[in-house]
Amino acid sequence: KDLATKLASMYKVHDSQCIQLFGFRTAFGGGRSTGFGLIYENLDKMKKFEPKYRLKRAGVAEDKTGAGRRAKKDTKNRRKKVRGKEKT
């Protein structure tokens, strides 16, 4: 957060939410880190080009809702067993 606001003031970005920072690595011995950052013109462009996992990390995109992969498979297989039988 504080890095994004500092970069926003350095590069005169109107919204610090348009800045995406990632890939940070600490230098040996500490005291310094290097990373990568992308600055987008607006949030719409960011949503278009950024991967979904980074949007979720930034709090812009929401998580998927609904049944998971295993639950979908289980319900499909349960339906296969029931097919063609009369209700009792």
C-alpha cells in the first residue's frame, strides 16, 4: 500500500489502485528489495490485461462462487446412478 502511494506521487498517478506491484525479492543481507510494478491508465484497462489472481490479490476482482470442482463431479456421478430408476 505505502509503496503504491509513493509511486503514485512519483509518477503523478491519479488513483493508486491502478498500480500493480508484484515479484518482490529481498537482497542478500536484507535492507533492500527489488520488485516489478505496472501502472495502468484506469481500472478498466487493469481489469482487461491483469491476470485474475493478481486482481484478486489487489482486491479488485471477487472470488468465484458456487460448487467446487470435486463437488460438481460428485453430483454428476450421483445423477448418473439415479438415472432410469423409479422414485421409492
